[in-house]
Amino acid sequence: MEQRIGSSSQPLEGAGFDPAFIPGLTSPASGEPEDDARPEKAVAEEEVNKDAVPEEAEEAVDGEPEVSEEADDDAEAEEEVSDGPVFEASDRRARIVADGKGVRLRLDEEECEFRWDEIGAIETETGRFGKRFTVTVHTPDRRWYPIEIEATARSRFKEWESQLDAVLDAYFEEAEQA
């Protein structure tokens, strides 16, 4: 009689089965490099094309490459975003940045980014004792993402609160109105 080894059902994903699962974060890249997956013919063609001179270099005038209008517009939009207030706090493991683009959280190698229209509320909390400053990003679908930053001194808490309030006043209300 033949018996199957292993289960025929697919593993489930989510926080119930993986304690490191955080919705919104990307999964790690597969261990297989892309070069191994390509056929040998494509690799050989690429090597031949590397020797060819790129078209952009031929079209360049006075040694400066041409800049497309779309790239120019993106640069202008990025400059507009960076003109306003910015909140940035970090320690040896964690980092939070809030600016015109939104809020970015980083803990060790894990990162997540929230645009202003994806944020329902931002909550700050300081411990009664110690030097931990907690910022929690709440989303409209009732999920929350806390991050703790260890300050060098408790006096930094007031500074961080005022900087974060300035960013929220500038960008969060604009996102709600839009």
C-alpha cells in the first residue's frame, strides 16, 4: 500500500501562524537569484549588447544627457514635498520619518511606509519612567503600527512632540481635506 509523505494542503499565511507577519510589509525576496533563472541564450545576447553604446550617450549634447519632461516634473514634485516641515527620530534599532510623502517606520531590517491618505490617526506616548518615545500609526481599517524610539534624554520628548505636531498640522489635515 502506498502512503503519501507530508501534507497535501497548502500552508496558511497570517499572524495566527507566523508571529512575524505584519500586513503591509513586503515578503522577503526568494533565495533564487534572477541570473540562474534566465536561459543561456538571453545571457549571451545581453553580453553582446553591453558593448554597444547606449542611445542616450549618442544624443547627449555638450556632455550632458537629455532630461525628459517627466523626470523634470518628478524632481519638481519632490522639491515641493521637501519644502515643508520634517520629523525624524531614530535610535540604534528604530527610525521614524514623517514628511510630505507620508510616514516611514523602520525597525532593524523591516520597513513600512504610509501615505497620508492611508493614515487614520497618529498617537504619541511617553513612558512615565525611562526614555522611550512611542509613536503609533493607526490606519482606517483598525490596524495600528507602534514603534519605540529610545531618546538620549527625556528633554528630547518635548522637542519631538513639537516637530511631529508641526508635520501633522502641515500634511495630515491637507490629506483629510483632499
